[in-house]
Amino acid sequence: MKHLLLSLLFTAVTTASYSQNNTYQLSSHILDITSGAPASGVTVILEKFDETTKIWSFVDEKTTDKNGRITDFMNYKDAKNGIYKLRFLITDYFKSKKTESFYPFIEVVFQIKDTNHYHVPITLSNYGYATYRGN
């Protein structure tokens, strides 16, 4: 029983520590389904849509890490509700694999309506992609 209580306490502390360190509202991940591996080194541009002027404005630009992830888009203190777009520049990624691709880039448009965390992953091949709201 003592070990069970210690395990529960450890789990609660690590969970609380993780949740307190979650300072970014948006993350993304790219999985190359042709190889079953993460797509590292892909440039991803984040833009925000101004509903009054109908113009997209640059917010940030990042590159996927070795795990195909970007975990630090939009610090919570700077985050705002609205319509956003992630542009995945995949041409160079496929060129580095000596593979032609149909799409020079992929744009995923989504809306942030609250202070929850948003995860926008894509699964990718040289002739197709899919996206969904992850967690």
C-alpha cells in the first residue's frame, strides 16, 4: 500500500509539473507515412488572418525537430483567438529524400476560440496528406 501511495504521489507531482511547463498554445507534428518516420527539417510558417482587412500576417517561423515536431508556437501570454494558418514548406524535404512531390507546400487553416492547447499534425506522403486536430 505504501508503494502504491508513493507511486500515485509521484504521478501527481510529475503531471502537475508538466502542465505548469506547458507555456505554448500551439504545436505541430509531421509524420512521413511513406517511410513511417518523422519529417525533420521542415520549415513551418504561422500566419494570422485579419478578418477586417482580409489579409494574412506573419506570426512566426519554425523548423521541425528530429522528431518532426514543433512544440513552441504561440506563447500563452501572446496568444489571441482568431483564424490561423500553418504553411508546411515540404519541397526541400522531399528533394532531400530524392523524391518528387505533388505539393510544393501545404496550408492548414484553423480557428482558435479559447485558451486550450491546439495541436495540428499532418501525415504526409509525396502525393497526399491528411490533418486533424490532435491533443
